[in-house]
Amino acid sequence: MSAIEARSLMKNFGNVLALKGANFNVDEGEIFGLIGPNGAGKTTTLRIVGTLLKPTSGSVSIFGIDAVREPDKVRRVISYLPEEAGAYQYLSGYEYLRFMAGFYANNQETAEKMVDEGRTISGLENRLKDRVKGYSKGMNRRLLLARSLMMKPKLAILDEPTSGLDVVHAYHVRQMIKEYVEQHDVTVLLSSHNMLEVEFLCDNLALINEGAVVAEGEPKELKQRFNADNLEQVFMEVTKLG
């Protein structure tokens, strides 16, 4: 069974056609990347997969569940981290993790296990005792990623997980994602502008431009197919933007 099957996804916002029949498939246990320029349709696609938007037409299934017809079932097995997400500023890191665990855990013991998992994932150690208000953007992002992964979703949807981070925090976030997938039964769908990041993290990817998937495959295979040294060259060749 595939983790995600997206078929002929179309989305209109008034007169604007954000998605023009996008198709892609994500296997269980892989990190799959959506890459493309601003306005290409990446975030719209993630929001549809995450049941935050309904497509105008087309279909998407998550582990065999129809995301349009049964969104509540899908939400039980996914987590979603938007690019501009934020944590509550006047809570400590620990308090925030406990607060969020309360939405997913059935009892106190399970909640504390989630919080402990979040502590490990974040790598923030003693800074979790401090208020989020004093966190840097990188620390805040690590906390939010820990929140997204600590409930052990079957599918984690991450929109630009390292956007705006310095080299050190971006490195830690990428390591957090890669190590978590290697150690747990989880699939990741992410978007990114950073081609080096995509090449490091992703098993497969889809290049999206003007609302349509224009190429799909493994990073290495795509470079060979287009006789390119890197994914930036692949993207420029496929989209003819260069």
C-alpha cells in the first residue's frame, strides 16, 4: 500500500488555478520531497494532503483512506507542520510539549512518553525549561518539529522545515528528520527550496511548476536522466526557467 496516492489534483482559488492535475505517489517509509519555485503549488498540495483544503477535483488517499471523504480518519495518522507555525510564547518548551500531547494521548502515562520523546527529538535539553518567548527561530523550529514527530505519526507533512534557519539549526533539523525516519515507521512528505537539503534527505521527489508535476524520481536518477550535476540544473532544465 502506498502512503500517498495523488491523482489529477486540481485546485482553484477564484480565477487562479493553483494546481493543474498534479499526480504523484509516495511509498511507505520514505522521505518524499516536493520542490519548485514560489507559487508552484507546493503548499497547496501539502494542505490538501493534510486535509486542510479540499481539491476542486481529483483525489488523494493516505494509506488507502480517502482524504476528501474521510478527513477525520486521515488526521489520526498524520501530523502537519506549516512553514510559519509558531509555539505559545509564554509557555516553556516542556509546557508546550505537554499541552500538545494532551490532544493526542489517551492518558497521562502516554502523554509523558510523548513529552519525553519530544525532548529527545528536539535536542534542546535544559532550554526546554525556558519560555518559548526567549527561543531563537532555530530553537523554535526544533521544538515545533519535535511536537510534530513525538506522537509518532504514520505520515509527517513538513512545509519548508528549515526555512530561514542558520546553518547550525538547519543542520540539526535535517538530522532530526533523517534519524527519526530511520528509527521509526514513519513517512515524510516535505517541501523545500533548498536543493542540497532535498538531495540529502529525500529518497524520491517531484518537481512541481505552475501547478503540475513536471518530473518525478530519485535524486540520482533525475540527475542521470537530465545529464545534470545537481538538482538545480535538473529543475532549470525541466521547467525551462533558465
